[in-house]
Amino acid sequence: MHTRFTTAALTAGALLLGAMGQARAAAVTQPGEQVGLAPGLPLPEGFYAFDTFSWGRDGRRDAAEVGVNIPFVIYSSPLKIFGAQIEPVVAFPSVFINTHFPAPIPNKEISTFYTPFLGNIFAWNLGGGFGVSYIAGAYLPYGDRGSLGLGVRGTPLLTQSASATLTQRVAATYVGDGSLNLSAILTYNRPFDAHGRFGGAVGAAIGPIPAADQINLDLTATKKFDAFEIGAVAYGYTDLPVNRRDRLFSRFQRDGSVAAGGLVGYNFGRFVLQSVVTREIIARDTLNVAGHRQHNEETRGWFRVILPFPLAAAAPKPLVSKN
């Protein structure tokens, strides 16, 4: 009985991992998570809280609905190095999945924490509304690996968390007189271990999980009309080529997509709201668990809130003081 139950649990786990592949969840950094932002320019000193929530689904009948929530905090410090403002950043993403398995497999509603991100932004203000930044950090393989609730603890849900990932980003922003946001952010992700592994009996049964280097590109072109912000966004993602002579990568399915959409935002003074709708216009076909070719074009809605906590300006020193 124990053996049969374990086999059933592993089978369901494999099906769920397959569904995640269908749901385009292979990217470590969510494609498009930087659109609408202006990360090339340094922020005024203070703390900034961001929360980006998105919900999307491929057009296929059996595709899972996948929601991603990315809360992160940036501290724009007064410290500088080589002219760059130092801005530590931390994020704690989470993922929500509603499966649409074919009968008789029951559907599931699943939520799990994703690997947290720790990093630092080095931002240069070049003047004239131009700015560039370099962001270095890592996704840590820590937190809830995703139990399927099948009696097997630690069943992995998100294959990306099998290894820590080094992240580097280069961003450029032009805001002109303050009414524009023309930004481009290039992200390069490199797993520390291309043969990632999960712990425990389930991880041993699944074995090593292949992880490829990845590149993301997020683009923003918006204009502000008083408190309103309107414009276009686009983003792309691709796995980089892998070593096919490595047996683990012999049947590795590369993933990639290009999406575009529109953004509408409003500055309420104390906080900023942004909403985005995007559609993938290019997406690599993949094979599902049954070996059938499937199309992966996804429609996704985004919602973001930005809440600044600027530091109070220092009181000016008197020009004349008593001894």
C-alpha cells in the first residue's frame, strides 16, 4: 500500500510539474516584471514599497492559470560608490496556480512562496533626464518548495528553486522633463548548479533538474499627462543554448516568448497605481507530458502599487550661530 501511494504521489507530482511547464513558469525572473518602472535613474533618498501582481493563462483548454505576486522593498541610501547611488533591494515572490487537468485527474488550487531575491542597485544620474544602473543579486533556493498535499512532504512544485541563481541586470532610463519613461532592462540569470536537486525522498526519486542560463528584456515607453500615465510595454525571454552532449539536457525543451501590451497609471500623490494587459505574440511550442505539441501564447493582466516613504529633508543650518 505504501509503495502504491508513493507511486501515485510521484505521478501526480510529475503531472503538476508538466502543467507548470505548460504554464510558462520556467523563467527564474518573471518576464515583464520590470515594465512600467524606471530603474535606470536613482531614487530620491528613502524607502519604496512595490507590489506587482499578475494573473495569466495560455489559450489552451488544459492550461493552468498562474498568478504571481512580487512584493519588494528598495532603500535608496545616501551612500555612493564611483558616483553610483547605493540602493539595496529585497523581494519575496509567491505563486498561485489553478490547474485545468484533463479528466479524471482532479484540479488543484495551489499557492507557494517562491525563491526570495536579495540584491543591490548601483544607479547613476547622467543628467539631462538620463540614468543607467547595474543590479546584482541572487535568487535563494529557500522557503516552501511546494507540497502537493499528497502525504509526501517537500514535493517540489517550482523547478526553478532547485538551484540558487545569480542575477545581473543593466537598465537605462530617459525621462526628459519628467513626463516620459523610456526604459530598457536587460536581465541575465545564471544558475549556480545546472543540475539542480531537491532534497528528501521525492527529490531523490525525481533526480537532477536541468537549469539553463536565461535572458530577459523588458521595455517601457510611456508618457504622463498630469497624474495620468499612458503608454506601451513589451518584454521577451529566452533560455540560452545548452550542452546537448550532457545527458540531462539531451531532451531539454528550450522556452521563450515575446509579449506586448498597454499600460495605464495614475499618481494619487501618496501612491501610484499601474495596470497593464499583455499578450504573447511569439512563443516557442513545447511538448506536453503526453508528447503532443502545444502552443503557449499567454494573455496576462498586471496590477502594481508603488508606495514611497521619503526621508524627511534635513533642517537647514543657520548661517550665523552663537558661540
